Amino acid sequence: MARTRVHSLFVSSDGFAAGDYVTLEKPIGDAGALFGKFDGRVIHGIHGMDDPVTVDRAMFSMWAQGIGAEIMGRRKFGPQSGEWPDDGWKGWWGDAPPFLTPVFILTHYPRKSLEFANGTSFHFVDASPEKALRLAQEAAGGLDVRIGGGPSTVNEFLQADLIDFLHVVIVPIVLGSGVRIWDHLADLEGRFSVESISTSSGLTHQLWNRKDRA
């Protein structure tokens, strides 16, 4: 059965997963310290590097496995708000986005789709979580759908009870402010079985599996 998954969601010890403001210079606001120990070299598999296979790297390498489409919020795609400016913006990743699948970007403002040579495509949709997930599932061709963030988008899909698997990375820092991930989700743990493992890097990986869909 195809699943809806979240991977490598970095969360501070006090529950923040992004900063309040996104700018060109600060893609996740003032929360950049969250990602200091993220190794992006392994997102397409540990075969892509010669360094030792640590627990952290093994966890990060799940990101692309079995994924056929992604859904993300507009702030993950770029810092703009309102009508799209005619500035040629293609996302933070330039001409080679790492997704290699269709990506559905949630926005209230229409825009033509973008296609890339590596198989990534960006589609801009004004849709509820349920509708966006149906579109992504159709595009995924039987593979899983990844909810890529940011935290507000993940929170919306959790509130709608649409997520089957959640990989949370607890980072031992205190941000004090930003965008919270767990608001309006009281008793969420009752829907999931939760396993945790801490590593020598100081990170704690939590694997949340939906009980009735495991």
C-alpha cells in the first residue's frame, strides 16, 4: 500500500521547525542551526558516498526511497508572497532540484508548471490537503508521496490525518521562537507507534508509524 511520508523533519528541543521569516539569505529564517548536522549527500542512498554508514546517514537516506511525488508549501519553494513576480525564480535549487519527481506546491496564486531535465517538475495548486494528496498520488504511479514541508504544511496534513509515516529529528538546541510543528495536535501520539534512537551526534531520530496503516 502506498504511504504518505515525512522525512528528515528537524525540530528544536522546544518544538520549532523553522524561523518566522523566510528571505533570500535565510531560506528557513533564523532556524539555520537546526540543519548543522544534516548530510544531504545521502538523500538518494548511502551508495553515493564513501564515508562510514552512520545511523544518522542511514536515517537521512530514506528520504527518496520509494517516493513518486512530493507536496510542499509555498514557503519551502521560495520567499515570495502574493502574486508571483516575473523574476525567473525556479526555487532554491537552481536548474537541478533534488526531487526527481513531480512536486505539488500549495499556493493561492496560479503559475505555469516548471519542468527540469532531471525529471523534477513543479506544479502550483490551490488545493486542500485532501485534494493535493489525490493529485500527488495520481502522479506518483503507485509509489509513496512525501510531504516535504515546511512545518505548517506538515502540521496541516497531520491535522487532516493524512500522514502514515513521520521521521522527526530532534536537535538539542533551543530556538525560543519560530514556526512550531506540534500545535493543535493534542494526543497525536495515540495514532502512532513511536520509536526513538539517539546517536553520538546528539540527534534523536523518531520514527512515527500510523498504527492502523502499519
